[in-house]
Amino acid sequence: MSSHTGFAGRTYVVTGSASGIGAATTALLRERDATVIGCDLCDAEIEADLSTPDGRQSMIDQVNEYGPIDAVLAIAGGGKTGLLETNYFGAVATLQGLRPLLARSPAPRAVAVSSTSSLAPANERVVQACLDGDEPAAVALLEADPAMGGTAGAYGAAKRGLNRWVRRVAPTSEWAGTGIALNVVASGVVDTPAASWIFADEAVRNAVETAAPQPFGGFPGRPEWVAELICWLSSADNRFVTGQVIFADGGAEVAAVGDRQWQ
Ligand SMILES: NC(=O)c1ccc[n+]([C@@H]2O[C@H](COP(=O)([O-])OP(=O)(O)OC[C@H]3O[C@@H](n4cnc5c(N)ncnc54)[C@H](O)[C@@H]3O)[C@@H](O)[C@H]2O)c1
């Protein structure tokens, strides 16, 4: 039996369960006697492509067939194509689409996974189109922006939008009002397939580490270090934390931002 409290008997939906942070989170939850319904492109209980509206709906329909759930962890992300579609619209559709089922749990919890990339300047019109729920407009605006239309621009805008969406909805009657804690875990660079392009080339690795040092824990971090925080936030033991964007990043965010928000 697990010595961890707040997990046994609970059912978790984990997107991105087949690899990296999602796989590490799934492993920790199962060790702690939780049931996990994994969702991914393949190698998961539910196979669906969250970059498309049809794939998102298929995932929601399949989860509803499973029955009651206690937590939704929107971890699927990264990627080389469809970055805005998966990292913003896929995550928001997962959380919104499963919210009614989740609200029936006695201790409902949700977590979205973002990134320190959300700290980078983003095309604010793209972010606004995301928050407006206008996927075609967001994608078109991004493609029309030569400075921000590349992979990094799309990814940063998606994660920035995700942080802002959670900050907007978490305190509302639909979320906090129905007892659902909804938080963001913003990851620093951790050793997963999504980040392998950073470690494949020594010069790239050095440039990324120099631009965003991780003074606590090291560069890169381990996926299970991020997974531990996701697990606690989504456990029944989390009774008082919601609407927070918490950086699990070896200190990258605090090194970059310092005490500015408190001035
Ligand atoms: N690894 C890092 O350094 C890092 C840093 C910041 C944030 N993140 C975030 O952490 C999350 C997990 O990434 P990871 O590093 O574990 O990467 P990973 O590639 O190891 O795992 C991501 C998983 O998401 C799945 N996925 C991707 N697109 C999907 C889609 N359209 N539909 C369904 N599933 C899809 C992949 O198949 C994969 O199994 C992502 O949201 C990523 O943006 C990672």
C-alpha cells in the first residue's frame, strides 16, 4: 500500500500519458493506488489527436464512457507542428470538456502544464484570439506574423494564453464555485523527448542554459520532479490552492523576474 495520501480510489485523466512528464505523472499516480485513464496519440487507454476539434471531442466522449473522474491533467503538448492547436486549444478543450464530469467528484482537481516559454514576449493579438476561443483567427494571425510565427512564437503564445485562461476561469462559479481546484504547473527544461533537440547539440544546450539558467536542481531537470507537483496539486490533499501558475523550473522564473511583481 502507498504511504501517500489523497490518491487512493481516485480516477485521473492524464493527457500526454505516453511520454515524458505525462508518463512520469502516470507512474507516480499508479504507484499511489490511483486509477489513470491515459490519453495520447498512441500507447494509451484513449488514443486521440488533441490538435483537432474532432480528436478533442473523441477524447471527451471516450472519457465519458469510462464514468466518474476525480482529476484532469492536461499535460499533452510540445510538438513541432500544430503548436497553438495542441498546447492551447487542446488543453483548454480537455479542461472545459471534462469539467462537467469532473464537477461530480467529491474532491475535483485539474492541472494544466505550461512552460517558462510563457515568460517570453508573445504576439498579444494571437493570445487574445486564443482567449476569445477563435482558433482559425489565432492560427491565421500567427502565420501572418513573421517575427512570432515560428515554432517558438507559437509555443510561447500558446502557453502564455493557457496561463491567462486558467487565471481567468479558476475563481469563477464553474470552477472554484463547484469545488474544482485548477492550477498551472509551468515547467522549466526537463529531460524528455520534447526537449531532446536542446541536448542534441552542445552549442544549443549551452545557449538555452545561458539564456534561462536553472540555479536550483540543475539543467535539465527530471520529469518526475515536475510530476510530483502535478500530483500534489491534483490530490485530495490540495484543499486551498487554486488559480496559481507555479513554476517547477529550477529557479529559472525567479532568476529572470526577481521581485518585480511585488514592487
Ligand atoms: N520537456 C521540457 O523541457 C518542457 C518544458 C516546458 C514545458 N513542457 C511541457 O510539458 C508537457 C509535456 O511535455 P514533455 O516534455 O513530457 O514531452 P513529451 O514529448 O515527452 O510528451 C508529450 C506527450 O504529449 C503527446 N502529444 C503531443 N501532441 C499531442 C496531440 N496532438 N494529441 C495527443 N497527445 C499529444 C505526445 O504524444 C507525448 O506522448 C508539454 O505540455 C510541454 O509543452 C516541457
